[in-house]
Amino acid sequence: MPPYCRALAVILLIAGNGVAGIEEDLSAAYVHFYNLEYAQAIALFGKAAAEVPASATAQNGIAQAVLYREMLRNGALDSEMVDGNNSFLRHPKMEVSQEHQVEFVTAINKALELSQQGLGRNPQDMESLHARAVSFALRSNWNFLVHKAWRDSLNDATASRKLEDRILAINPNDPDAPLGRGVHEYIIGGLPWAWRTLGLLAGFHGDKAKGLAMIEQVARSGKRNKTDAEFLLCAFYRRDHLPEKALVVLSDLAQRYRRNYILRFELAKIYGDLGDGKKALAVIDDIQALKEEKAPGLVDVPWWKIYYERANLQFWHNLPREALVNFNRVVTASDDPSVSARVLSYMRIGQILDTLNERRQAVESYRKAISFAPSAEAAQESRRYLSSPYRRS
């Protein structure tokens, strides 16, 4: 696949986050959605779809909740997907059952059908335009993450962008439509120049500062996409090494969606970015305490996730022996760690053992990373350490 197609696939992963038409009777579903309670969200979206059969928004809600449920299950929701050097391009494709694929495809096809019917009645119907743009963006994400169908993914992303342009042509002051355009500007603007040149030829322009400003504007003034813009800002601020800004937005989100344990883990990472390892580890300790108390939402946090996040912080804050204990807990956990967490843990174990001059055991761990998920980024990095021991810079 040409680098340009891979680059645009990045957009697809993020641009589908915008949600069209959060109607009053669907608000409870979105509260569950933002709290990672996807089963409850799907049930309420399904109820809304039954009560309002013409609602493309309800069908989009089902599809989005299915997509994010599978992303959570596959370890694809953490900020590492966007805070590194385009690491999400190399993220393994998600494993999704046939039943769940049918669940997503049925909902997205129904949403596209309903939005097309709405536009047939009124070509300038804003609700249908918003819903259709979201449907294409969600399908782009699905094709990219589940099927690695780059061309189909790119085609859907382009269709979504054109619909957003139609919305802005009809209403230049629409407070939500700039989100997708802002993401395009930000992502393309951050690509290497050769890729950006190809993007310009295809009509995709790039300006990181402009894109970030557009997303910030939606976070301030948006209606449909306000919350999604805030989530994006947290990830992009981390990517751009702006932890102070990320902390402001993230702290607010964590207060509003207290059952969303990923927000709490992200808060720990932000404190880590700010160099406050003690406060970062205290957040992890708090998550563990809430899980043990069976607090709503937090009781569902997998143990491996607690071990994994604590180990990463200990690794970067020069607590290697403590980190080694927790990374070993991850790879031996019984609650099914994600592929990305397990393979990175094997690599980290090898790195720690290298720093402790236990070379033979380090090589064994690197080989486990490689054999467990050969195409994963951490497995590829582990190959380098087979011939040259890891050294902490």
C-alpha cells in the first residue's frame, strides 16, 4: 500500500468520532457510551431506533457503540494510538467475530439508507447530512481497523469530508461541521513533506495549527460534536507535548464521565508527562482501590490493565524492579490482556532485564514478543534487541 494511503488511513481512525444529532431521547445512551458502557448504550440506541424507525442517528449510535466496544476489547482506545509517531498505522487489525461484524454492517447500512431517504425529501436537510457524514466516517474506521481495507476506507473518508463541505456551504456557521475538517488539517499537517505533497494532489490540505484551532472551536461551541472534540484534544495535546492543556480538558471529562476508567488512566499518563511520577502512580492506586470497592464502572477494570499502566509508569520513572513485577503480572494475567499490551510487556521485560545485565533472559522475552504478535510495533522493535542489547538513554 502506498504511504499516502496509509497516511490517510490515520484520519479515518479519528474522524469517525463525531456524533450526529444527539437528540434528547438519546442522551442517556450517549452517557453510557462515554462511560464505556457499550452494552447499555446499544440497548438504548436500539430502543430509540424502534421508537423512531426513520432515525439514522439511532442507527449510527448502534454502529458507533459496536465499533468502540470492539476497539476497547482490542486495546485500540488508549492515547498511544495517536501520541506517537503514527503508531496506529502499524496497530494490528482488530479481531471481530462474524456476529459483531453483522451487527455493525446492519446498523451502518440502515443509517445510510435512512439518511439518503431524508436527503431525497430535502437535499439540504441538515440532520440527514450530518448523519450521513458520520455513517461514512464510522464505516471508514471499521474498514481500516477491522479489514485493513485501505482503499475502501479512503473512499469513505472522502465521502464524509464532502458531506461536511456541503454542510458548511449551506450553513458556514455550523458549530459542529468543522470537526472533521480540523482533524484532516491536523493529521495531514503533521505528516512528512512527501506524504503531504501527495495529499495536496488529492485535495487534502494540511495545517496542524489551523486544524487544532478548529477542533478547539468545536470543543468550545459545538453542539453535536463538542464532547468528541474534547476527547480528541486530549489525545492531540499529548501528541504535541502539551500536557498542561491536556490536563485541563481531561480533568473536566473525568469529572463528567466518572465511570470511564480510561480517562483516569489517561490522567495518570498526563501527570507522568508532567514529570510527577508520584501523583501519576497515586491515580493508579486510586483506580485499584475503587475496583476493590466495586465502584460503578471501575469494578469492570481488568486487573491486567492496572498492572500494565502501573508498570509503564514505573518503567519510565526509573523503578525497573517494580516495573518488572507488574509487567510479569500482565503476561501471566488470566483476564485476557490485549495483544498490544501483552507484546509490549514482553518487550519491556526484555529491556529491563538488559539494564539489569541479564542478557539471556532478556533475549528470551524479546523472542516471546516476536512470536506472540510478529507484526506488532513492539515485536518489530524487539527484533533490534536480539543483536544489540537495550540501553536506557
